[in-house]
Amino acid sequence: MLSYLRFYSLLAVGLALFTGCTHQPTPAYRIGFSQCSMSGPWRQAMLAGMERELSFHPEVQLHMLDAHDNSRVQQQQIRELLHDGVDLLIVSPYEAEPVTPAVEEAIAQGVPVVLLDRRTASPQYSAYVGGDNLEVGETAARYAARLLQQRGYVAEVMGTPGSSATAERHQGFAQGLRRYPGIRSVGQVTGDWKEKTLKPALTKLLQAHPEVTVIFAHNDAMGRGAHEVCQQLGRARQVKVIGVDGLSGAGEGIDLVQRGVLEASVLYSPGGEEAMRTALSIMRKQPYKRENTLGTIVIDSTNVRTLQQQTDKMVSQQADILRQQGLLQSLRATYASQRTVLYGLMVSLLGAIVLGGVAWQSARKNRLINQKLAIQNAEIDAINHQLVSQNEEISQQRNQLEAMASQARADTEAKLRFFTNFSHELRTPLTLILGPVEELLTSSPDLTTAQRHDLGLVRRNTQRLLQLVNQLLDFRKIEVGKMTVRATEGDLVAFVREIVDAFEKPARLRGVQLRFLAAEPVLRGWFDGNILDKVFFNLLSNALKFTPDQGQITISLQASPDGQNLRVSVADTGRGISDQDRAHIFEWFYQGDQGAVAKGSGMGLALAQGLTRLHQGQLTFSSRPGQGSTFVVTIPRELPPDLRSAEPATTTVFALDEPEPLPDLAEPEREPAGLETGSETLVLVIEDNAEVNNFLARKLRTDFRVQTATDGHTGFRMATDLIPDLVVCDVMMPGLSGLEVVAKLKEDWRTSHIPVVLLTARNAPEQQVEGVQAGADLYLTKPFNPAFLLESVRTLLANRSRQREHFRRELSVDVATVPASNPEQKFLADLTAIVEANLTKTNLSVEDIARSLGISRMQLYRKVKAVLGTGVTDFIQGLRLTKARELLLDDTLTITDVAYELGFSSPSYFSTSFKTRYQISPTEFRALHITPHA
């Protein structure tokens, strides 16, 4: 008996100790987390990642605080967490500068700090975890280039101004686009990370630039808003949207790509799991990386299904883990409850040996529970192993994607090499074109004025192409580092003076004054003439292009105060550089908004800056809108020995981009205002390029009268004033584009009947469809055959003549009005209604009808002539006689009554007009159609 009591006493003590050991342990580590705002899908994904990682570490307690995008609040929260005695801080800064002192205090107190997503202004931190926004922008640029096949127009929807993510993503996108000279960014709008804020500005941008086919949005929410704008404009199929984040869940990046709302989304990992793993490694004194830059991939139709399945599977497995942990907690609670009951029973039955069997049975049940717990733990271990395996599989896929991206970059480089080689091959045919043309111009005195003018046009544009090819080759040499400086000692004043002399003639033709100011007669230094002449040529060419007639260009040379550098400035009195263009003025292939000024290739200033830097110099500029711009080239007076050459310098001669004076061709006299020209055909040419405009006018004047306009607004105004028989219009024009001109002409009933021929260099099928949908009758791509253009114009005018016959047949005796099924018929219906309402007026004039319609007498005459092929007076007379046939059938009216009812001055004039029209008198007409009364 005593042995049993001793046994149960020991058993009770053991159970008590065992029960105490199975209580929930106190947290081993306390982590404080301060972030900007807990709202937003990306932040929620970051928190979800932290919670997933913490689910494997129950010994870690996370204390989260939300600063609600307030840096002062976040600074106070960090100090509160330090006061509470956390073991480690995770900080996602809202702003870098304000939060830096609090983070430095934590480091000074020995508390490690992990920065998540954004950095502070100080290098004092333990580790950083976050994505590379520059890489995100460059990845988006590469993908946009693939969508556009390296040629097209893009727009950019940016986040909050001043945000580091906004600046870096824009910078990366711009850097990425520089590798694709055929792609142009038309502008940016600000979305503040929200899908609604961007809509008005993006709508305006897309309406101004219908050529845009790709939009890069800085997050998926703004991408969804951009897609809605495209749907409202009816361009959802043409415009492809690239977003950023690539989160899972309804309405997020992966879902938007699957539904076709986004063409692609660039993954920007929230980094919650990585931040928590790094924090645990720091606290456990394990090795860790201080800089943890998260990778990114493009999520599009090729991989979105796989990523969605992996995400769904991960979420499902995470839910299973949580369910298993909940079940484990429940079993532990049950186990603890049973253990407590058993403890009570053992204490109460210590004096009763007969209850030993009950105690043994309880122990057996406990063993079964332990076995169940072991099985549950094994299942959890299996799930953890499966998650690790899946993570390895995802890593392998990411490595494959990175390899594919590397291959894509290699392919792009190969294409660029091909493009450079192709540009080099262009020099031979251009030379073969330029040589014979020069020979014809100099050794063929029997050429006509028109032939000499056309050959001069060929020579100038061949020189322009040759110059562009040379600039492309220089651009490639700079990129691959094959262009070297071979400097010789010389006089910079004489060198620049020689280049300026080449611009004297084109400047004089436009009345532009060139001023050359040198601080000293001679400024000697070491420089490479073959490099600097390209720099100064581009600067002077730009200044001459953007300086208005009668303006002034000043070229100044001087040495720096210390004598170490030489400075050359080129100042003009042009319109200046807008604030929007200043940040991009030196980017390759960037063309700013210069209004009606002809745009160049976008390479001149970028090439000038690259060559200046190659010469160890600096190119800067200053500008005041409306007053002009000043570009300053600063180069060192001395250069290292390895950049010097003992051979004499040989400079390259550039052909100026300004046209040489050619003999003026005879211009026919313009049509006087208000003159009705009868059957003469008038063609209106709208083209902003002066040479193309002149070329079209000369070719068309052989068969037609021609008026010209150099921009869309002027062209539309002339079309409504002159009512031409046909319009030839360019598509790409400043201000009002050709497509907009066509739409306005077709909407205005005064000009809706005029056939329109669109001319453009945009030859893609979808662009041609866009032109026809706008209402163009013919869409010709440049270069075009002049003979084909003339024949097309004749065909369109012949079709218009047949349509006039159709309208005349509709105005028969049985049709009082014309049904308004199109603008021409609506015009005829309005004209007929006005005339019928005033038939009794003997003095009804063309001016009265034009005033009622709200147009001029000439506009009315040309509109009626174009639609019906007859004059307004003849139309009024015809309508009166048609109405007379109806009134003559009423035997209660006399011939005299009918004559005065219809506004004829006398019955005899009525009878004469009626007989002339119908070869029968009114009396005879009435006798034939009215049966005499019995």
C-alpha cells in the first residue's frame, strides 16, 4: 500500500511538472513594424507575406503600427517601439529625410533596423529589402518595345510627384526607351497611384495623340483606369496597357492580365516574407545579406496562367497550414483539459488502489492523443516540405525568365548592329544619287525651271538623308565606345568662324542676323575638329531652325577666368524651350512640342552632348520661353597625351539642312473673293512641309486651280470659305491633324460633300483603316506617284459629278422635299424649305437665302454648284416651276393667280418661263390635266 501511494505521489508530481511545461511559451522575439499606410492592395500583400512567414515562427511576436502616410507620426511610433523594448525594427518609410533621425537612434541603441521597400537618407541601417524601381521601368520599356516591334508611340501614367518610386520608374522607363530609336514617348500624366485621378488628363493626351498604342502605368490600378479611358474613346483594342505590381486577387494585376484589361504587369514584389526572414536571421545571429534587391518579371498571357495557378495553390496551402495549426491548438487545448482532469483524478484517488485501472486507462488515452499529435506534426512537416519544393520551382522559373530576358537583350543588340550596318550601306546609294544630280545641276544649262527646281529638291533631301545616316553612325560609335578623340592644337576662334560662315547664306535669306563675338582674336587649345564641328553644326542648325525671320543668333567665344577651359555659346531669339521639354532635351530621338516649326530627327542635341562629353567637356543650356535659348559648350584647353594626335586635323564638311535658293516657279493668280468661277475646278492643298506643299501645288496646277495652306486650322478655315471641289491633306500636322481636319469637314454641312485625299508616311494597315473611318475618300502613303495622285483626283471628281446627277433626279415634280439621309440631302432639304417659304416674294435673292442659311453668297453658290451642278437662281426658278405644275391642277386658281402666288413678276414672264422649261404653255398644261365640268 505504501509503495502504491509513493508511486502515485511521484506520478502526481510528474504530471504537475509536465502540465506546467506544456503551457504556451512566452515570445522569444519581439519585432516592431512601422509603415506608411496599411491600406491598398500592395500593402495588404506585404502584410500577408509577413503573416505567412510568421505562421512558421510562433515564438515571434509582431507589433504593427500604421503612420497613415505621416512622417511625423511615423517618427513618434519608432520611438514608442524603442521605448517598449522591441528586439528589432522593420520600417517602411513614407519620406526619407524625416524618418532618418529616429532610425539612427535605434541603431545607436543597438536595435537592428530592416528598411522595407524604401530607404532613409542615411546609410545607418542593418539591412534593406525592396524592389528595384529602375529595373521595373527598364523592364516595362523592353516589353513595350516588343509590343511595338521597336517603332511607335507610348504614353506614361506616373504616380505621386516627388515619390521616389515615381521618379525611379520614370527614369528607368526613359532609359529603356533610349535603346529603341523608333519609339517615342508623347508625354506623361499624373495619376497619384489612383485609377480615377488620371482620367481627364489621359483622355486629353490620347485625343491629342491618336497615334499612341502603348500606355505604361506605374501601378495596376492606374493601368485599369487607363484601360477605362481607352474604352470610353473606343480605342481599347488598339491601345495596350502595361501595369506594375502583378499582385494576385480579384481586380489585381494577375486578374487584370487574365481578363485582357492589361496587356502585361511588371511584378513588384511586396517583400513581406523576405523582410521577415532577414529579420529572423539578424536576431538569431545567422548570416544575412545587407542589401536584398527583389527581382522582377513581366506577367503577360504567356505566363499569367502558371503564376495564377501557383498563387492559388500557395494560398490554398497557406489556408491548409492555418487550418492544421488551428486544429493543433484545439488538440492541445483538449489535451491540456484532459491532463488537468487526470491530475485531479490522480490526486483524489491517491489513497485508493482500486482506481489504478482508471489511471492506467487515462494514461493510455494520453498516449493515443500524443500519437495523433505526432501524426499532425508529420503532416505539417510534409506541407512545409512541399512549400519549400514549390519555392525552389518558382526560383527555377524566375531564373529561366531572367535567361530569356538576357537572350532578348542580346537579340536587341544584334538588331541594333544590323540597323547600324544597314544605315552604313545607305551611304553608297545616296552618294550615287547625289553625284548625278549635282552633275545635272552644274553641267546641263538646257534644263527647264521646273526640272531644275525638282533636281534641287532631290539634292537637298539626299543631303539631309546622308546627314541623318552620318548621325546614326556617330550615335552607334558613341554607344559602343568606338569613337575616339584625336586632338590637335589649333585656334578655336578661326575654327568656329569657319563653321559660322557656312550659315551666313541661309541666315541672310531669312533675314536672321548672325553675330560673332570673340573675347580674344586667338584662343589656342587642344581639340578634335572632326568632333567639335558636328557639335557646333548641330547647335547652329537648331538655332537657325527655331529662330524666326528677322531674328538674331549670337555666337560668343571666351576663356574661363582661370584659363583652364574654353567656352563657346550659341544664343538665339527663338521661342525658347518649354518646361516639359527641358528634362528630355538631350535624350536620343526626343522631339519636343515646337508648334508649327518643322521637327527634326531628335538626334542633333543628343549627339552634340555625347560628343562634348567624349571630348571631356560639358554642354549646358538656359532658356526663357518667348525670349530664346542659349547653349554653352565648355571644353578643357589641355587634353591628356593619349587623346592628342600629331597628325594634322581634317574636318568633315556637313551639308546644311537649309534649302538653297532656287528659281521661283510662276504662280497662277489666286481666285478673287466672291467670284463665281463656273466650271473651274478648285483643289485645296493642306501640307505643313513647305517643299511638299509646293511640289503638290505645282503638279496639280497643270489641271486644276490650286489654293494652299500650311496647317490644319488654316486649311479648314479656307475650306469653309472657298468650298473647294477637292481637298488634299497631310495626316501628321501641328495643331490640327489631318484626321481631325477630315472629321471637321465631314461634320460641317458646308463642306461635307468635298472629297478628301489623305497623304501620310504612316503605312500600317490599321492606320489606313483609321484614315478611311475618319471619312477620307482616298488614303495615299508617301512616297506617292504624282501621276497616280492626278488620276485619283480626276476619278474622285468624276464620281462627284455622277452624284450631282443623282441629286438632280431626286428633285422631280413628285418630290417636294429631299429626305435628309446624309449631310448633302439635309442641305438640299433646308434650302428647299427656305425657298418654298419665300416663293411669293418677287424680289427673293441669293443673298436672302444665304443669310437665312448663315453663310456667304459665295459659299452658297459653290455648295449648290458642287451638289447639283447648277446655280442658285436656276434652282429657285426650277422649284417655282415645279410648284406651278402642282398649282395649275387646281381649277379654282387662274393662271395669273398661280404666277403671283409663285413670285413671278408678271403672268407673261411666268408663261414664257413655263413654256421654256416644259415646251408647253400653262393653259395647254391645264387643258391636258383637268377634265371640263359637265
